[in-house]
Amino acid sequence: MIWNNKYRIVGVIVGILCIAVFASFPKTDTTKIKTQAENVGPALIQQELKKKLDKFSNTILAKCRREAIADAEIFVDSLVSEELNSLSGDTIAFPRKPIRPSLPQKVILNDSTKIDPIF
């Protein structure tokens, strides 16, 4: 019973001290903070910062675009492969034999050596 009263008294004292500490600090003026944040630097610094941010965002967008195109190519290749596999199992729609390319011109051998008899 005695311990419970001591803990209550200590809790009340700590609570009063916390309230006193928080009340002793002055309230901050938010209007000064806002105006200081707006006037961080001259306009030239802001322009250069904007250029760098734009360049960075364009780099990120180009990288994302390249990755998206690569993923799309892999997806399309897998679709084509799956379509060919499904067609090869079907005996009615078997793919045609590829056409053999013709030679561009006739091959002429220019051999002037004489043929020796074997015996």
C-alpha cells in the first residue's frame, strides 16, 4: 500500500515537471520559416538546380524506357515461340519448308593443271 502511494506521488511530480518544461519553450513562428525556405538562394542557383534535376529525371526515364522495351521484346519472343510450339503440334497447319536461296552466279573453276594417270 505504501509503495503504491509513493509511485503515484512520483508520477504526479514527473507529469508536472514535463508540463512545465514543455510550457517553458516559446512557440516558433512558422511565417519566418516559410519565407526563409522560399529565399534559399539566388535565381541562378535555382535555375542550375532545376537543370540538374531535369537532366536526372530524363536519365531515369530513358533507363526505364530501355528496360521496358527489353522486357517487351522478351515477352513478344516468348509469345512467338509459344505460337510456333502450338503450331508444330498441329498436323494440319504444319509450317512450310523454307525456300532454299539460289546461287548468285554460276561457279566456274579455273584449273589449268594436267591430270596424271593413277597407274
